[in-house]
Amino acid sequence: MNDFVVQKLEDVRLKIRDLQRIETMLKDLKGRCPDEKAIHECPIIEALIDDDPKEKEEIK
């Protein structure tokens, strides 16, 4: 049981580290996109959105 718990703890730590990297990246992206523009006008967000027109319409 101890080995199982140790492995799960390591899995959680890896996920936390990955989420912290994502958080840092999103904060950086937020700082690059001007506040006065709508989300669909932000070139960074545009690059992240799939080319599906329906998906883009939902974000507007």
C-alpha cells in the first residue's frame, strides 16, 4: 500500500508542476493581449482557438 501511495503522491506533484507551468504561461499571454480588445480580436487567443468557426462564434 505504501508504494501505491508514494506513486500517487508523485503523480499529484507532477500534475501540480504542470498546472503551475500552464498558469505561468497563461499569465504571460494575458499580459500580452490588450484589455480593450474583445477576446476574438486578440491574436494570441486567435492562435489558440481551433479553426472551427462554430467554436469561434461561441467565444464571441
